[in-house]
Amino acid sequence: MEATRRFCATPSRQYNAELEQDSCDYSPTPNVITGIPPRGESFNERMMNPRASFLPIVGTIVDVETEYFNRRSNCISNYNLTVQTDDGQEVHFIVNANTYYVDCITQKPGQRIIGFYDTSAPMPLIYPPRYIIKVLALDLQNRFVNADFYDCYLVSSNQSLQLVISNNTYIIDESGHPYCGNISNRYMVALYSQFTEDSPIVTTPYVLVVLH
């Protein structure tokens, strides 16, 4: 990243701005250990109109291109990262001012990264595909990252991961400040190292980031 230049001013996407009024019915009490807990009628209604979900792509950076807003501007529109996935496909990660960085990433060729994109966002029908990345992290050994919408029972939108929060879970917002608000029905980033073999996977994250 070029430290002397900054991203152009861009309206920020507030993922959790419209979720403050969402309520959770915890009856009957969910079983958070053995799998997906029982849900009421409100769950079935929400599945008919699901929240936008994030999907991950893992690969290695092979090239980085800086794209500017215009020729006269010093501010950066976005970075275009050419990424080779593990199955040999080439994709482009579009990283902009709204991308949340989990780690300090130099964006140099050879780095292993994982990018999460919003499945509800429009994507041009071109090849190689271009994904606007909402969350970007290093692909580190013995660490797992998941960014998604988590419901009342902290189950991800694709029902593959369920979070169990402990006193050792460090909960912060995007700015790195401690977050003490409600974490149900939120878009969040979970960092974890251990998990069960259940379906969904159950884990206790050591860091949980509540997205704006």
C-alpha cells in the first residue's frame, strides 16, 4: 500500500445500521453445543428474505495495480489485486475504502490472503471475475477467519458456523475499540483456532469484530 496516498472519500456501507430494531425470541432455550438450536416462526420468515451473506475466496497475490479516481487526483479509487486461487483460477480482488483489514497487509505478490465479498452486490459478467472485497485477512496457519451475518443464536447465514462466546472472547468494533453492545443479528468477523466436528461447526472465537 502506498502510505503517502489515501483512498478517495467514499460513502461508507453501514451493514448493521438497520438492524438495531431486530429482536430475538430465545424460547425455547437453544442448545448451543449439539448443533443448530430450535427456532420459532420468525426464523422461517427471515429465511424467505435472508440477509446478504459474505463468501470467502482464498488465494495468493500475484500482482497489484493501483487505480486512481482520475488522472489529476492523488487519491486512490481502489487496489486491484490479481489473486490465484488454490485451484489455479485467476480472480481480481477490488479493495477500496470500505474494505475492513483484519491484519496489516502489505499487498505484495506472494502473500496468502482470504477475501470476503458481499453476495448481494452486483458483479460485472467479465473474466477474470472482479470481487469487491468487504473483509480482507491474511491466510495464516492454525487460524480461521469467518465474516458473515450471525443470527439470534450466533449462527452464520449459511448455517455452517455457530459461535459460543466466553469471557476470553475479545469483542471490538472496526476501530479496535471494545464493543459492549448486542452481538445478535450482526455482521461480524470471527477469528478462531479450534472447533468441533458438529454441523454446524461450533467454536469459541478469541476475537470478534462487529462491523459498522
